[in-house]
Amino acid sequence: MGAAAAGPGGQATVKLNLGCGNKPLEGYINHDLTVHADHVDIAWDLNELPWPWQDEAFEKVAAISVLEHLRQNLLTSMDELWRILEPHGVAVVKLPHWKHNISWEDLTHLHVVGVGAMDQLDPRTKRGVDYWFYTRRKWRVDKRTVNDAKSSIYWTTTKMPLDWDPLCRRGGVPDGSMDRGGASSVDIVVLTCDRARLLKQTVKYIVTRTRTPYRLHIIDDASEEGNVELAQGWVDRKLVASLTQRRHRMGIAAGLRDILRLTTSDPVVFTDDDILCPDSEPDWLARGLQAMEKEPTLGILALNNPHCNVGGSKRGHLEPGDPVTRCWQVPGSLVFVRRQVLKECAPPDGLGSPVKAMCHAARAGGWEVGYLTKVYCQHIGRVSVRNGKDLGSAIDLVAPIDGRTLEPPEEYRG
């Protein structure tokens, strides 16, 4: 089967490039149908199953313009990719887009696809739920891009456990999707009071749109609409790290002080139970952390929404990276806050707008307050009131895809 390519320090490469053709990838084992050039490390007809590699042999596999030429269906090929990848290994797949003429003009193309093709392998999506029975080998679709010519679609996918079911909709394996532990994880705290339906949507969006490691906590302020039962179910399935339940209404200010007790990360993120995070690449959490790391005087940072632009001043933009607009206050958003700011500026009980009060106290203490200018979240509670629509209609107004590049990964272009 050929010798493994040497990686940095002489270690064996654990990355595979299927169907390399005349475009080998450095640091990969380069495969093709025949040994037609010196850069081909191994030859094998991928129509012959199983493929000649052991289970969990690779940390990454590139399948660029190759799977569409195979006789077996794409589901079978993806199952083989899943088999040879190690747990949480990454597959980068390029396939022809059905809308482009060139996809049909190549006589060797046996498969063409649309942009949603991989959704049925990801149980976080509607198609993934509807077609759960297609395969037990599940994937998390991390990125989907289309090239400039609109002729090809690239996917970056992560291998997930057998029967992975992050929202426990099919009784499968949750794999701690809402509680990704570890010292480097960021604590996300959802403050909730009644509005169970909104809470479910807020948590769902965090789970399906956050790829940076995190731990999720829920603080319930004496709800009477089933929030506790809903959240306790997530805790029992190890989807939520902690649930704090109050017997009496104490308000958001008490929740802000509880954050210090529950969490360890710095900064920490908190949100109301009616905020939908955006779908972006990199994800919203990574972009917020990057902004706070670049700006040490920034004590409070929020995702953008119509309620953030209060006293906004477009100065101090960060380059490269996301621009940050300084403002007076950041209500109604996903909010990053430094632990020192929480400790020094969390307001006492009884204030009508504790987050606004904390922002003003932080500014008085020399900290800056701002929001990510180009990263938007959806405030669904306010949408339903502002538009005069019922709650169901408001939930359907999901946050638009934000910041997703149309360029394929650089190493696979061409």
C-alpha cells in the first residue's frame, strides 16, 4: 500500500489525499487510481470496497473532485470516509454543483449535488432528522462554500460518534454537544424566566452554530412555564453543565453575580433566553474572543443588533479581524464580559436595567464597551412585539448567514 509520507520531525503523516491527480498535497499521503507520477504514494481503485486503510487511520482526509467519479453512491463513500477517520477527524470534500453545465459535460461524472446534500448526514439539521435512518455514521457539517464559478461545492465535515444525536431528538448519543468541557472552554450562561419556547430556540442555535469549545449553564429565575423541566432534561443527558433554579424572582442583577460563582473562563458569555446567535465562519464565539484578546481595555463586548447602537462611535476598529464599535450600553444581545468587570460592576438588586447599569459602571471605571460591528444576532422576543406577529412567526425569522466566505480553503483551490 506504499510507505507513509514523512511529516514534521520525521513523524508519519496521518493525512490522506484521495484522487490526487496532478495536484498532490504536501504533508499528505497522496493516493490515485494508478501510479502515474512520482508524487503518488499509493494506488487503489476506490470502487473496490472496503478501501485499503484500517479503521480510524487518519486525522484528516481530502476528497477533492474524486467521489463523483465512483460507481457507488455518495452515501457509501461518506461511510468509508467516516470509517478511516479517527474520532472527530476532518474530511474536506469537493463535489460538482448540479446547476453548472460543466458538472454535466464531464462524461466521468456519475454524481452531481446541491448545497444541502450533506445536511442529511448532520442530525442538527431538519434533513438530518428526517433521513436519520440513511446511515448510523454521522457528521457535523462545519463549513460549506461555493467556488467563484459556482461549479463546485466544498464541505468541511467532522466525524461524530455512531448515532450522534446532539439534541436528543432520536434517542441517539448526545456526545456532550452543549457541554464541551476542558480547561480552554468558554462558559456561556443563559438567563431565563418563563418563555420556555424561546429558551429552547436560544439553546438550539448555540448548539448548532458554535464550534469553539464551550460549557453551557442555565440560570432560571423562578419560571412557571416549564423551563426547569426542559433544562433538567438537558442536564440529565449531559448536554448542559449546570442548572441553577431560584425559588423566588430575584432579577437579572442576581444572575450576573451568580455567573462569577458558576464559571471559570475569562471572559465569560451571557445572554437572555430570546437571542439567536448567527451562523458565521469563524463562529461568533471565536470572533468575539479574538476581538477581546486584541483589545485589553474592552471590558464588555456584544454581538450587534438594533439595541446595541446606543451612543455608538465607530473608532478603534480592529484590523485585521472584526471591527468593534464603541458604545454606551449593550442590552439584548450575546455579551462577552471580563471577570474583573463582573466582580467590580455587577449592580445590586432592584435595578430595572442591570446590564445597562453594568455598562455605565464599567465605563466609569475606565473600561470600554462595544459591539462587533459585522456580527449580528437576532433578538426574537423584540421581533415578535415590534412586528406584531405571534411567537411562532418570530422564531421563524432566523438570523441570516453572516460572514461566510464563498472561497474554498486555500490549500484545495484549483
